[in-house]
Amino acid sequence: QKEVEQDPGPLSVPEGAIVSLNCTYSNSAFQYFMWYRQYSRKGPELLMYTYSSGNKEDGRFTAQVDKSSKYISLFIRDSQPSDSATYLCAMSAENAGNNRKLIWGLGTSLAVNP
Amino acid sequence: DTGVSQDPRHKITKRGQNVTFRCDPISEHNRLYWYRQTLGQGPEFLTYFQNEAQLEKSRLLSDRFSAERPKGSFSTLEIQRTEQGDSAMYLCASSGRTGVSTDTQYFGPGTRLTVL
């Protein structure tokens, strides 16, 4: 079993839809949770960062962490064609010392159709 | 632009040749990471520096790979005797005293390597 599981999709939605992206994980030591967006042939771009449990909202994006279920989500409201990209979840453990080595999901490919 | 930069952006080489990539992190970031990413996969950790010290190296990294960060600023990643299986996107990231938190890694655009 991989430490982080993420459905690779692809996910195709119409413009304006609400998108839900999810990751599950097995390591209860994970405390830092991130969502990155990656456009084709580009490096990952940090989208959302959450420490421990709870929700975080930034514009059209909402990140949720449920540590009891070992489940994280990213919601995109009013999705736009420019949101079409691969979304990667990443996480790291608090007790990783000075090395905050990220453990990644495979990424979910999202297409928002006009 | 004060983000992470990488050079070159693309590299095509013949099998058996040596290649070297450069990464310039965000200034004041003391941590620097190298990852490798193939199509449809998340980034795979290669190695990590804190300042000039290389603190961790992936067990998956063969002896043909070496990385340096001589003055705690920019870093280089060298691949000797390249193989076709080395074809991938090589990503550099940095983290440190600036950013959302000291743990948040910011990525460069990557160097795409193609080994013929």
C-alpha cells in the first residue's frame, strides 16, 4: 500500500462546476498537507497549505483535512478552463527532523470544459 | 523574478554522456531539494540539502547521480553515463525562512531530460 493514494482521473467537468479532489494516506505522523497545481511541462505550484486538521479557504479554493479519517480534500468552486491542470497532494510528518521530505500522490488530471 | 530558477529547461543527450543541471533557489531559503518526475507520477525525492550540507540521499539514487551545493546557494545535479531510463523532468525546490511556512517547498520550472 502506498503512503498516499490519489485517484489519477482524468476528471472532466463543465465550466462553473464544483470540483472535489481527494487523497487518503496511511501515516498518522503526517501533519503538513499541501495541494500543488501543475500545468503540463511545468513545475508544481503551491496552491494550498494546511497544518494539522481543519479547513482553509482561499478564493475559489477550499482545503480540508480530516486526520481521524486520514483524508484530505481540495474543493474548487466555479471552476474555470484555466483550472485545467494536474492537482497533486503532498504531505510530510512533523517528526521528520529538519528534512521536510514531501510524500506525494500521483496527481489527478482535471479538465474544465468551456 | 525571485522564484526558483533552473537551467537548462530542456536537455537532449545521447546515452552514455554526462549532463549537469543547475538550480538557483529563492534567496534566503536554506533548504534545497531535488526531485525526479516521470509522466503520470508524482515527484520522486532524490536528495536534500540544508545550507551546503547534503543531509539525505534517496536509496533509489544510483552512484551515477551526484549533487552539490558548494556555498549553500545554488546547487548542481550531475548524471554520469546517462541511460534512457534517466529521461524525466528534474525538479528543484527550496524552502526556508520566507514563504507560507518554513516547511513549504517552492518549485522551479524543471529541467526536462531526454536521453536518446
